[in-house]
Amino acid sequence: MATDLHSLQLRYGKRYPNWLLAVLMLGSMAMVLSSTSINVAIPVIMADFSIGRSLAQWLSTGFLAAMTAGLLLSAWAHARFGARLTAQIGLLLFVASSLLALLAQDAWHLIAVRIVQGACAGIVQPLATVLIFRTFNDGGRGMALGIYGLGIMMAPSLGPGIAGYLVDHFGWEGIFWMPLPLCALALVSGQWLLPTQADLLRLRLDAQGFIWLCLAIFAGLGFCTELQRYPLQAPQVWGPGVLALLAIGLFVRRNRRSQAPLLPMHLWRHRAFVSASWVALTLGFGLYGSTYLIPLYLQMGEGFTAGEAGLLLLPAGLLMGAASFVGGLLSDRLSAALLLSLGLLAFAVSAVGFALIAPGASFLVLCLWACLGRSGLALMLPALSTGSLDMLKPEELAQGTGAITFVRQLGGAFGVNLMTFFLEWRHATEGGDSLAEMTAFKQTFWLVALIFLVTILAARGVKLTRR
């Protein structure tokens, strides 16, 4: 029985695209839930395993770094194994790693699980966009992408609230149970609805370049992490730093010589694409960094429970989903540079609000500042897509989308690391007590605001277009 995309469409009729869209949303939402929900459990994990923030942040950065690397494997895996097998292997590994997390005896066990989950998410998630483009080729593609995007944004909105309740009542283990029902539904339904055919013109994988890039990312993160605990001259610090620089050099050399480079470096010949990349880096920093920092601040600074911290992010996430539609409409009418600047400014003002707010502020006030920041991010997402791709040739669009996504994820991984480093440094400098911790959180929010304000200069360099 044929199971290619065309045969499946003939077999299931006109409703097949909608059923496939539902399967793709289930798998992606499970991955997104896992990527964001861990943040509300970090204080509990720190207490249970007796670890500090410098090690606990690997639960978030390890996932994001592995997801960043996995993105570069997605197209090759899809072409080599087909959508169904790629998704099934990724989901099965994700489920297995979630179950193994429940047996964790130390923090590094959990971190290893998170790295595996991140790699699975990076490989599986991009399949959805490819299949939506191929399936909705007779119309309705924009609506399908909008529904899919809304579902993906709903997951991080609902995730922290559900995760907080689970942590309060069942401990951090509940975080790893939460995405399993969605994974099971995606696996079962995908067996019938996902196409199996691989690409006859199989993509080549630059395995050597991939190894150098992974080594550079994780060694760089290791350098930043160990710098929080040891002086710069310590081998635990300069060792990973030297390794990261060496790996970056070898990757660039390999990438230039490879016939199938992982990252198309020629895209950065466009000045506007360089500007868009700086904005993407900051966007990832804010998107993932704030999702890490705000729950930590609410629990360790304001005394919220995990459930209360997750609940505060719920309306902000829902508003972000709604605002993304507004941002999409505005991106057809206003220049990308203007929308990016407004989004950066809104997020900076939100960070300033958290920095200035007095201890013991009401739930409503904290929620309003979070909503403002999420609205700014939602305004930026569609504008970044149009602004980064407008100057590219048609044959470069797929490469440009992948490159900008890679840069955004990289900003998220190193953004969480940078926030943790700065937070620990300021906490120690201010005296190391509870008052110093609150001061350190405030100063970290000031740092976030400054980075976003400076990035407005880069946003002005994005090509000004009206569609």
C-alpha cells in the first residue's frame, strides 16, 4: 500500500490536510511544552539535588543548544528517512528520555536527558513547516500556518501553568510526564497519516562540520558556565574556551570547503541579513531568557510557588499568540525595521518595569509587565521573517529561513547562560544574601533592557519594505 503524500491525500480525501495538521501540532506542542515548562521546576530541582544556578541553567541551555544543532540535521533526516520514520524515531527517543529522567540520581543525569530531548525537538519540529507547504499547495496554506503557529504559541502559554501545578503537587518529576500523552497521540496517528517517502535526491550531510559546530556550541556554553565558578586562569575555564575557539575555526574552514555546507555563509554578504541576524540573536535571548528568568525571579525573589509563577505567565503567553496575528497583518503594511524597533522597545520597557517594581508587587502588576514584553516579541516574529528574507533570491529562501532560525535558537541558548552568569556575578558582588539576590535580579533586568535598546540600532539596518 503506497504511503507517499499524494497517495495518502487520495486515500483520506479532502479532510486529510486538516488531520495531518492536527498530527503535526501534537508532536510540535509536546516538544515546545518540554522546552519551556522546565523553568518553573528549576528552584525545586536545585533544592532536591543541592545544586546552584550555574549548574541548573544547563537544564535549559543544554536543551536549547541541542535543539539548535538538531535543526541542522532535520532536512537531511527528512530526505534520508522520510517524514514518518524521522518523526517516529524522534518521538520515541523523546519518550524514552522522559522516562529515564524519572530514574535520575544526580543533576547531570537530568541534564543529559534534556540534551537528548533538545536534539529530538530540533530534528522533528521543522518537518511540520515542510509538510504544511507540501500539503496545502492548493490554497489555505496561510491559514494552516496561522493555526499551527497559534497552537505552538499556546503550548508555552499553557505549559508553565500546568507544569507549576504538577511541580507543587507531584514534584519536578511531573514535568517529564506532562508531554507524554501528546507524544503517544502523535505516534499512533502519525503511523497512518505521515508520509513515508524519502527524497530521491538525498541531501548530503557534512558530518565533520556538524561535529565541529556541536563542539563549538557546547564548549562555548561550558566556558561561560565554568566562568561563574572559577577564575579565568583556571583550566576549567580557559580549557573549554580554547576548545570552543578552535572548533569554531575548524567549522568555518570546513564549511567553506564543503559541497553541502551546514550554514550558507554567503547569506551574510547582505548587510540587511547581518542586521536581521543581530535582531534574531536578541529575539532568541529575550524569548527564552525571559521564560527562564521570570519564573526564577518570581519564586526566589517574590516568594511565589511554582504554580503561581506558571499561572502569571499564562495570560502573557495567550496575549502573545493573539498579538502574533496582529504582527502578521502589520508586517504587510509597515516596514520590517519599524515593527522590529517597536517590538524591541516594548520588550525593553517591560524589562525596565521588572527592574523598577518594588518587592511584594501585586500579581496583576507583574502580569501586566510580562504581557507587555510578550506583545513586543509577538510583534517582532513576523517582521523578522519578512525583513530577513526580502533581500534574498528565491533559491536562497529555504537556506535563509534555516539560518535565521539557527541564529535565534543560538541566542536563546547563550542568552540563558549570559543571564545566569550576570545574575551570579552580581549576587556575589552585592554580598551574597537575600537582599543581594533581589538586587542582582533587578540588575539583570536592566541588562536585558540595555541589550534590547542597543539592538534597535541593528533593526534600523533591516531592509525597509512595504508589501
